[in-house]
Amino acid sequence: MLALITGGSRGIGRAIAERLSSNYRIANFDIEPPKEPVKDEIFLKCDITSSLEIKEGIEKIIKEAETIDVLVNNAGITRDGLSIRMSDDDWDRVLDINLKGAFLCSREVSKIMIKQRRGKIINISSIIGIMGNIGQANYAASKGGLIALTKSLAKELAGRNITVNAIAPGFIDTEMTQKLSDEMRNKIIERIPLKRFGKPEDIAGIVAFLASDDASYITGEVIAIDAGLSISL
Ligand code: NDP
């Protein structure tokens, strides 16, 4: 059994790789290799905005491991700024990685899963894709789009025994959120009912559940893991 994780070298993706490594061989599409690979990890330098690199990477995985059972579309970036000042490039780059990258990986991996007549696709969206956020129009659109993609793929692939679900994390301590000023961080914590940021492991545990047989009757679902942030307003 093999799980392919995009952006698996650090942050949430690394925690997912570590958590899934007890049940799956791990393949990791990222720009840089992880500092500490898990056992037998297949690292493939792959920019997920390139369909060519994705196809080549998948060919290598199939050659070596013959199967892809789980795909976790996790790679993502932010390029924040108010809409009126947002450059074309900041819009395009975020949409290309967060949404198109997930589509390209899902398209290629689902071809394998369709032949296998089984598979699980798990998309790491964001609570911002549901709630929206000032200064994150590009990010919110990409993550909202990822939820719509999740539901569409869930409908398309259900007949082939492939489930597709999304996770919508709130604020999780990684390099992505280290960019926030202390003032901003404290303001956010004030609004979170459980009064703290989450850990990458909080997301990895739900990915492990969605990848397991216990979740085989769940598809097209979006699970918020946000300590109550989305219900607090
Ligand atoms: P990090 O910035 O810590 O890690 C992101 C990883 O994705 C990095 O390893 C990065 O590689 C990789 N990556 C970026 N672009 C590409 C690309 N084009 N091709 C392949 N890999 C790429 O982010 P997080 O761990 O915090 O976030 C992971 C996911 O969770 C993202 O989709 C994010 O939007 C989502 N999320 C995060 C939240 C948070 O609070 N942290 C909240 C909600 C959602 P490199 O090192 O080269 O940049």
C-alpha cells in the first residue's frame, strides 16, 4: 500500500507522511527533500504546477511500488495582500499551486485508482476557503475551489470505489503561519474557542482516518479542524 503526499517535506505534509508511514509506503512530491525521510520513502522532486513532472513522478512510483492507494493533495502557498493591490502573479501562483496542482495530481492518480477499482483522495483545503479572509482573496478562492473540486471528483469517481474528501484546517503552527506578527497571532487566538493554534499532527490524525477503511462510507465531505473557529462568529 502506498500513499502519495504533495508538499510532504515539511509542515503539515511531513506530519502526514510520518503518521501514514506505519501503514503505507510514502511517496513525496516536493521541491526540496525532507530533512528526515521515513522508512523507504520515495522522494520525487516535482513541481505540482507541471503536468509533465507529475506524470514522470507517477511513472517512477508505479515502476517501483506498482500502486498508489492514497493521494493527499497538501502542497500549498500563500501570497497575501488586499485585492486592490494584488498582482496578477500573486493571484496566478496561488491558484496554480493550491488548485490547479491538486487537479493535475488528482487527474493523473485517479487513472491508476480507476484501474485498481479503489482509492482515497484527501485534499487539504482551509477554513479560509469557507469563511473568506481579508488579504487572502487568492488563497480563499483557491481553497474554496478545492472544496468544489473535491465534491465534483467525489461524484465522478464514486462508481469506481474511490472516495474524495477535504479537510479544512484552521490555524496550524507551521512555517506558513510563522509569517504572522505576534499581534495578529494573539488576535486570532482570541477568536478561537479552544484558544490555541493546532499542531500538524492534529491534521495528520484525520488524514489517517479518512485513508482508513473506517471512512469507506464518507465521500464528498469537508471536515473542519479548527478548534471551533468557523462557528465562533
Ligand atoms: P508549509 O509552507 O509549511 O509547507 C508547504 C509544503 O508545500 C512545502 O514543503 C513546500 O515546498 C511545498 N510546495 C510548495 N509549492 C510546491 C509546488 N509547486 N510543488 C510541490 N511542493 C510545493 O505549509 P503548511 O504545512 O502550513 O500547509 C500545508 C497545506 O495546509 C497547504 O495547502 C496549506 O494551504 C494548508 N493549510 C495550512 C494551514 C496552516 O495554518 N498552516 C491552515 C489551513 C490550511 P518548499 O519548501 O519548496 O516551499
